[in-house]
Amino acid sequence: MIVFKRESVESLMANPRQPSIGYSVSITPSHPDTTSPDPEKISIPPPTLITPGAPRFPLPRFQQDQAPSPSLKTPNASSPANGLKTGSPIPHLSTPPGPPVFTSPVRPAAVPFRASPATPQPVAFSPGSSLPTSSPLNFSNGSHELQHELSNVTEDDIASVGESPYVLFSAHKVLKQKKQANIPSLGFGALVSPGREISPAPQIIQRDPHRCHSCGAYANIYCNILLGSGQWQCVICRELNGSEGEYIAPSKEDLCNFPELSSPMVDYVQTGNNRPGFIPVSDSRMSAPIVLVIDECLDEPHLWDLQSSLHAFVDSLPPTTRIGIILYGRTVSVYDFSEESIASADVLPGETSPSQDSLKALIYGTGIYLSPMHASLPVAHAIFSSLRPYKLKIPEASRDRCLGTAVEVALAIVQGPSGEMSRGVIKRSGGNSRIIVCAGGPNTYGPGSVPHSFSHPNYPHMEKTALKWMEHLGHEAHRHNTVVDILCAGTCPVRVPILQPLAKASGGVFVLHDDFGEAFGVNLQRASTRAAGSRGFLAIRCSDDILITQVVGPGEEAHMDTHETFKNDTSLYIQMLSVEETQSFSLSLENKRDIMTEYVYFQFTIQYLNVYQADISRVITIRLPTVDSVSAYLASVQDEVAAVLIAKRTLLRAKNYSDAIDMRATIDERIKDIALKFGSQAPKSKHYRFPKEVSLLPELLFHLRRGPLLGSIVGHEDERSVLRNLFLNASFDLSLRIVAPRCLMHREGGTFEELPAYDLAMQSDAAVVLDHGTDVFIWLGAELAADEGKSAAALAACRTLAEELTELRFPAPRILSFKEGSSQARYFVSRLIPAHKDPPYEQEARFPQLRTLTTEQRTKLKSSFLNFDEPSFCEWVRSLRVVPPEPS
């Protein structure tokens, strides 16, 4: 994962430089006027947020991977629909993990995105405003007037045109005044999800795009078109470009035949085949192999669970999928599928990396180590059934495991004889190959290993060496289009910091599980089937008034020599480690200067090879209006997007538990500063009113402050590290759910009502589902649990809902159920806001469902709570000298 960071004067003053995570590179802005006036000092750590137009999110907020359940009622939902805030102040949220962050501010590349030369081609027509010219323009075609073709969209519809499911801005408008726009406590930013799958998909164009000869931007819906000459003006650098006559049209309506001029999102597709429209969809998606690398040092209970998950896994694979099976302990066993009746394996030593001669003998030998499932399913089952538990009486953490050597062998098998080719691009039949490591303990033997004991005199040096070696192996896997996912389970610490660089550098994920049971088995299946593009690049272009100060996400700074050259290209280029739906990049944006124009423009280009080996260049162009009015800007802020961006910037600095405690204080300072800068002072009081336009934001940040990311819910540092890295790379839906849980109460008839995530939902006659991204909890009240028939029906309905909500989520969350008063119920209670301490009028205002309870029921509910020192949301806000925002 990468974190690029361009630091402006504001961010340097407001936040003293902190050690960054991942790769950190300072970006030299290409324009001299990049300094900004000093903002007022505040004690919060900013990278600033962005505010371009955010897409819409339906009311009953479901993750991108799920469809709304017909049985779900959301009478008081608060998530924005079509960019508007509706309903009560109930936060909705979602999320899974990914590789670590990189803080290397990508330098403005002199060369743009990898794509074919910018020869003008017909594109969809795009709207824009008239060209700013001081005198009439005269062209050889006799046209004196530049016709601005504002696609067939009225100004009333422009908000919907500017939205994109791939890009979510923290606000739909941009402040013109630099000093106001760059206040870091609120900030302005965007979340970009390059691999997100939407329906309907963007329109496909099978020809070369028209691109600006100066900056490399693509012709788009907002370009001004000279109808007489076909020339178009770039929205990024304002240069005029030719279209080889393709955009010559009698009227703007005729330009609608070009998809790029009528839609803000288009896909340019090249299949590498001379036949137009040909996309090889046969079995190419399934032809990329999957190699399982399995820990053989497991005790009997863990092995039984693992065998069950492995049997179910191979049964779920399509018949054309090629699979390989490798076991590792002190040696590496590569299983041979040519033996149909017995489990046979070739064994390599694990102490050192395999020699070229031994790998050659393996690859060119008579064994079959990758075989399609239709031919090898019985053999795979026989191999899994032959696994035996670890026999020696050695503690789990001290057993020899040569995980590094095993992954090296797996990578060699995936490459096959093609590894003999020159060290350029390795050709393969389709998609990313995938190595899935099933680990039950640390890598303690062979290359990339660390000693069994932390007290080893040379441990620090060996740990540093292991980290570098694992990262190098991950980069080597990525170079060969192979993703390494590491799925760990059990109670033995796996030394997460050592293994994480391997998954991160290859574009894979690292997931921890309690055991090798249900959740592990589900993640095994989802890891193998999730679509992943390869050789991905993300290029970001924006108006000259906007500065990208930071990028956090699963990528690395792109090398300049991978792009074609445009003389004035100042775009930011990111090489994506993989292109997957569950990932996103978060951008922090600032104003370079006061903005004088009515709009600012952003263009995102995602270029990658999809699973069918088609070369895709997805171009997304967004236009945001600029405003002088602070209230108009605040009204356009998308609370949930802003909260996720703030959370990602905050988590970037919370590298350990000590940092997390410090970051809680920055959340407090952020709330105070937003109230001070954007709110108003309450009459006859020293308290400030929080701006009503962003009334949901404080509650979302309160969840962040006390939840698993910054709070003390997650105990072990390994778990915290994995969750943090997952969150920093996660999609918006998953990130939102991780920040703040979603609470759903079961009702008679099998329906569910969405409620605020307050402890007032813990009513003894009810069942409640709490979705917190990586965990889903089902809580049964004591009164309901006493009735076996009703509790069984409610539990079944809750379980079904939990599975629906997380059907396609990766990693799959744990789904835990328990009764009121049980020891496990603390996991549920700790994630709810303790509102029982508030006075009744505040409880009813923020939790309207209480009004439906009888006096007896409310008395019983009140008596069921235990009093703790932890403040409620309202108490916390008041402690900051801020008036709690009114529920919306």
C-alpha cells in the first residue's frame, strides 16, 4: 500500500512532520505558486480532505457487495440518498482490509499514463462553459464563435452528472477562498475506487481516445467544442486540440453520438485482436492458476477444521481452474497430480531458497503440479485427507516453518517454463495468478525467517533482514502478475510485521482468523474468486487551482519511464498493486490559491488489464462548482465520506496503540476547531454550536474514537495492525462500516428496523444485528431468549440478514451470536454508544424508537444497564465546549 504525500505550508504548520508509513516521497509541485497563507494553529494532525462531487448512496445503506434486503425497514435512516441527507441521525457504515499505506507523494510525471498516442477519435460529446477569451477567436474554417457544448444536461441536473460511483468527494462544492477551503480540521478530499464493479458498466469505446497534446487529459463531457472545426478545449489546461475533423457537427445534439462527450465515465478497450468487438471471454478468467501453500505444523483440532475448509474450497472451484498444492514445515512438499490413487509429493529442503537446478528438475520433470479441477478433484481430496497433525511435542511458536521457501517454490511453479524468458513482461493466459498461504504460525525456518524466541541475541537484525526479504519476494511476485494472500488462523502469534510485507508488495491481503473454521473457509473461497485486474495505473489530473497533498491506498509511485510524454503533464501517477473492487485510494486536496473560476475539474484515468486480458482505460471526469458562501459549501458536505477520509488520515499516523491514544485527542481537537471555524457561539455561553449542515459528523467521529480503530476494543497489536492496514486500503462501504456500526432490530414477521447504534437498542424482548465491518454480532435479549420458539426464529432471521449483508464482502466478517448477560455480549455492548446516561428528552430525540415503549418497558430497560465512567456522545461533545448538534 502506498501513501503519497505532498505537503503544503498549511499542513506543515498545522502538523509537525511525523514519521510516515510505507514509502514516503516528497512531491515537488510543478507550479511556483503552491504556498498558501498560514492557517490558524490547531492541535490536530491534518492532511486536508477533498470535496469534489460525491456519488449517491441509497438510504438503507448496503455495501457495494450487497443488495437491500426486502425485509429491511429504514424509517429513520440518515445516510444520504442522491447526495441529500434525510431521516434521523443514524450513522450507516461498512468495510474489509488490504495492503499497507505508502506516503510517497508521486511527483508530477513528465510522462502520462500508459496509453496509445493521443490521436483524436470520436468521443461522446461533453458539456462545458464558454471559453474565456478577451477577443473574438478567428479560425481558418471561418468560425468566429466557440460553441460550448454542455452535454444534454441542464444546470439543474449537473450535480448528478458530476457524480460517479467510482469517485466520492467529501463535498459537492469547492470554496473559492483559499484560507477557508484549507482549514485542515474539516478538509476536502475524495475516495477513488478504481476496481469497483457497477451496473450498468461505463460505455465501451473501441478506438483510440482524443487526448490533449499539452497535458494528456482526455476529451470529455465538459469540453468546449468548436462545431465548425471540430476543435475541443481541454478542461484541465485550457489548450485547444484538434479532433481530425471527427467532432465537426452541425449542432451540439449530433455530438451525443460520441460516448466520451455525453457521459462522464467511459471505458476505452483494446483487446489486442484485429477483430472489432472481440473479447476473449471463454475460460481465460479461470485459466490463471491458484496455488495453496499449507502449514503442516498444525495440532489435531486445527487440522480438522482446515481439512473441512479445504475440501469445501476445491468443491467450490470451477472445473477449468488450475490448482496446485504445497505443504511446508521443515521441508517443502509439492504435490503431484499425475498419481491418481495416492497422495504423492516431491520434497525440497526448506533451509535455503531452492536452487535453479532443483527448480528446473521440478518444472521439467514428469510430475504435474498444476492441474484443472475437472481432472484433479479426486486427487485434491485425497491429498487433503492424507494430512496428519503435528506429532512432536514442541510449542506451536517454536515449530520450524519454511513459509518463505514454500512461496518461492509456488511462484516458480506458477511461472513454469515461461520463467526462462527474458526478465521483461511474463506472458500468461489470463488474469492474476494467486498464491494463498494457509498459516498457523510464524515463519521460523529458512529465508525470511525470524528466531523462535524474541530473546534471541540477534533478533533485531534478523527481523530487519526478514522484512526486506519478504518485501522483495512480494515485489517479485507482483512483477510476475501473481498475488499472494496470507490467511492466518489459530491462537499462535504469526509475527504479522514479518509476513505483511509479502502480501502487501504483491497486491494481496493479510487476514487473521480465530480458527480454520467457517470464516476461514469463506475467505478462502472469496480470495480465489474475486476479480483482479493486473498492471494497473491510476492517473489523476485536476484544475490548476487544486493541489493534491496526500494519497493513501494500495499502490506505489509510478516510474516515469512507463508513460508516454506530454510536454505539460503535471498529473499524479500511481501504480496499483492490483485492481480489485474492495480497494480504494483516499486523496487529500487543497486550494493553491483563491479560485476565480466557476468550476474546478478532476479527471481520473484507470488503466489496467482485466481478467479477460482486455486493456482497459477507464476515464472519469468530474466537475464541481465553486462557491463563496461557507454555508453553501457546508450544505454540500457529505458527512460519511468526510468521516472516512478523516479516519484514514488519522489512522495513517496511528501505527501502534500508543499512537492510537494520541490520535483520540486529535479527534477532540478536530471537533472543537470545526465548531470554532464553521459554527457560531451559543448565546450567553462559552460553548460553540456545531454547524448544523454537518450534524452527523461528530457522531461518526465519536464511533471512530471509541471503536476498534482507535479505541481499546482490539487487544492484540497484531490484530490492530491487520485491521489498520485493511482499513487504509478498503473501499468506502467497508471503511464506513468499520468506522461506525450499523444497528438493525428484528421485528415480528421477519422484518428489521434500522436504529442508531446506541445501547438503548438492548431491549430484552428484541434481537439486534450489529454490523461492524469485520465483525457482525447477533444479540438476543434475555426475555426473548427464554422463549425457545421465538428466539430460534429470530436468530435464524438475524443470521440470514447477516449473511445477506456480507454476502460478497471480503474479507468475510466473523458472525457471532450470544444472549444478553453472557460474557461474549461485551463485544456487542462495547461498540454501542452509552446513551442510557442521557436525560430522557435527549434519549428520545436521538433514539425515537423509545417513544413506542411502555412506561414499564422503559423502566425495565433503564434498570438493565450498568453504570461506567465512559461518557455518552452528548457528554463527550459538551466536554469539548461544544453544543451537541441537533438530530437531523
